Amino acid sequence: MMLTPITSMRGALSALALTIGAASLPHMAAAQEAAPAGAPPQGWFKTCAKQEDADVCIVQNQLVAQNGQLITAVGLITVEGKVNRKLMQVSVPAARLIPPGVTMQIDGGKPQKFDYAVCLPDRCTAEIPLTDAIIASLKKGSEVVFTSINFRRIPNPIKIALEGFTGAYDGEAITQSQAEERQRALQEAMQKKNEEARKALEDAQKASKQGQ
């Protein structure tokens, strides 16, 4: 999944975030507003890749619905090489109001605004420079809330637990095979939830017919 370049480095980083992140997710279509009960947790993990003359690592957490649709994806990107840069990106469903951007609150603290960098048919991605203060706050925090405003002007806050963030940020990146296994396990969990929901509906329909 690639983005049309915006400007040289910003476009490259946006593309990298979604490309590397997508390796651990099923295909995402038009997104929905909130995670359904029982959706499989994603957790924090780190992936690294060589991109031309730079080493790019992304610490990320992605929430998806049972059908694979995007709820929220967070990526802390570190680029080391000829150009050194740190960036934090948040992707939310499409059909957002652009001026408000996305706000981040760690443990109910002061909101920090992310401005949108790009919108695609299935998502909008906002970003800010990644500072040491942000990293420290995330490491000390227990949860982070990202809030976007949908086209109905309704705030859509999404909570993400910060348990495991420090280990992912300071630890080793997962391998490609581990990323593939993560995707397989996630798809199987989603399939199981969908089958359980389908069976529950069929059972309810049968019970309704028997009661007539």
C-alpha cells in the first residue's frame, strides 16, 4: 500500500509507515467508528526495514475491526542514515473533518494536535515530529487517547493501552516471519469471531421460527 508522494521526505515517511505497517494487517477497506466487543487486541510491536540509504524502524499499534477494517493505527517512525528524522503518525478512518486534526491525550493530560498530512479513500493520516518528551510520556503512561472528528462533527475517541510500549520501543524488531505469523493469527481470530456471530444469528433465527 503506497501513497502518492507529498513532498520528498514527508511523502516517503507516510508511504513507509503504511507500507511497513500493512505487512501485519489484512486488507483495510472503509473504516468504522469503534472496535466491536471481542475484537482481537493488536498490541505494540516494532518493525525495521532498509529503505535506500536509510534504516527505518516503526513502533506501532493497530486496531482493526473483526472484518479487517481500520479503527486506528499509530506509528512512531525513526529514520537513520543520510537523513535522521523522527516522526509520529496516526491513521484514522476517512470522512474526517480536516481542520481539527487528531488530538492525543496521555493519561488525560494536555491534548496535543496532529495535523493531517494525507487522506486516502480508506484513511486519513496525521503527523507530528516525534520528540524525546513524547516518547518519555508514552513510556510512563498507562493509556493514550486519539480523538478525530467525523463528518457528522462527532468526536471519535479511541483508547489504546500503553502496556508493552516500552518493551517494543526499546526492544528488538520482530522478524518478517513473526510479522507474517502475527497476521495469520489475527486473521484466524477475526474469522472465528465472524463464525461465532454468524452461528449466533442462525440460532436466533431458528429459535424465532420455532416460537411462531
